[in-house]
Amino acid sequence: MHFTTSTLLPLLAVPLASAHYTFSGLMHDGKMVGRDWEYIREHKRGYMPTKFDEILADDFRCNQGASSGASTSVYSVKPGDKIGFKQAFGATAIEHPGPVQVYMSKAPGDVKSYDGSGDWVKVFEGLLCKDQGAEGLKTNSWCSWGDNTIDFVVPSTLPSGEYLVRVEHIAIHGAHDKQAEFYYSCAQVSLEGSSATSIPGEKVKIPGVYAVDDAPINFSVWGQSTTYPEIPGPEVIPGGQFRGSVDGKSAQTVTVQGGSEQNEKEPVQTPAATSSAAAAQTSCPHIGSPAAEPFNQKHDQSDMQ
């Protein structure tokens, strides 16, 4: 069934709007540009999440019915621009625990005809921004909790060209029962004015970026853990950013060093580091870190949905 704003708004109560969501509006420097779905590929899943082995399907790139962008416009951006994705269908806040990622994939030509089957890189990662112990891990210790948008800065380390930009929030309140929920959409942008000549960092495919048994997407927030010790997917590329940390003791937004010279409109706090691994140290370990604390407290998912 295809959902539209006009058909869904009368049906949405406040709890549903905060529990399930997607992203339909493109933001530039804090202001929405165009209308809903003008620059973001409209998909057929509405506000419902992707779960289970659906993450292994091609639809995991830009969501159901969004493999083509023929009817979606392309928005021009420059390195250093602050871009955001606004929630759709009247939703006003992200209110599930879990990390945020932004991926970009350079189209071989026209992004409108690009299906996203090429390489993707992670340009942003959002984790925990408050150190509130085990209870905070279940709710508002996450940087994205209460936000209406997912925002990031376009890296200066990416070469000019047309790109798919994919924002993603992984809700992990049900992850202990293999019920992690993925919310995501893709925008189409034309990156102009970059002096970079190649894409740095680790490249991944979507699907393929996650496996159904990956520790980060099966992690339990209902035990006594006070940290989110493993991060889903690849490291953030040089020039990209991460916000927060695995334990919430830092809420800084940090630019990963390396690659071409940064050219950002808004300064960020940057540690002396030469790579995302060095910059994060224990703050942002990816898969391969010690396993997460096992789940030891059953939780009724209906409390969170």
C-alpha cells in the first residue's frame, strides 16, 4: 500500500508519530528546501521499519519502491554545507534508542537513474551524548533522542559529482530479540566545487553493510550495560564526522582527520588525530571490539512501540 501525507496525517496519534518514522524533507543550513519528497526519493514503506533479513535485500538501499529517482529532483550542495533530513508524516521526534548513520554513494553518471549498487561510504555517525548509566542507554542518552532531523556536514574529501545520500536510524529497543528496526531514506544531491579527486576511506555495499547476526544490531539495552561498545558498519571516512561517544562522556561533534583539507562552514571541535580509529580510540570501536553485555532482563516491546 502506498502512503501519502494526506492519508496518513489523520491516522497518526502522537505516540505513533514518535515511535515509527521516516524522512521526507531536505534541510539546508537549518531550513527546509522545497516540499516533502522533492529531493528525497519517496518510498512505499511509509513510516514502517525494515527488520530481520530485509536488510539483505536491494530495497535496503533507499527503501521499497525507491530504486529509481526519475521523479525526484537533485539539490546542489557544496563542501561544508550543513544538510539535514526532516521527519515525515507529522512526526516530531526520534524516540527510540539507537545509533544514527549517514552514507553517501557517488553515481557513475546521472543520480536519477542510479540504483545505489555501487560503493557507499559513511560520512556521519551519531552515538551517545549523555552519560546516564544503564537507564539512559534505554532513552535519552542517545544523541538523536528528541531530534526532528538527522543533520551532517558535507565532507570536503568527496569529489564533485552526483550522489545518493542515505540517512539511517537503527532503533535497538527490540534488538535483543533480533527485532532491530531500520528507518532510512535517500536524497539526491549534486556536490559542486570540491577539490578532492577520489573518495577516501572504507567502501561498503548496501545491502552487505550489515549481517543479521552482527553484534551492534543485536545489542540489548535492557541489561546493565552503560555503553554501546560496537558500532554498526564501517568507520567514518576522513573529512566525515561523528557525534557523541560509546559511553556518552563526550557530546562533541568531531571531524575525522585525513584526506584533503577540510572546508567547513561551521567549526567543530576536533581532537589531534589522523584517522577515525585514532580520533575515537575507545569512543568509537567498530565490529571486532569485545562483545556487548548479554541480555539479562526481558522487556515487553509494546512499552516502546
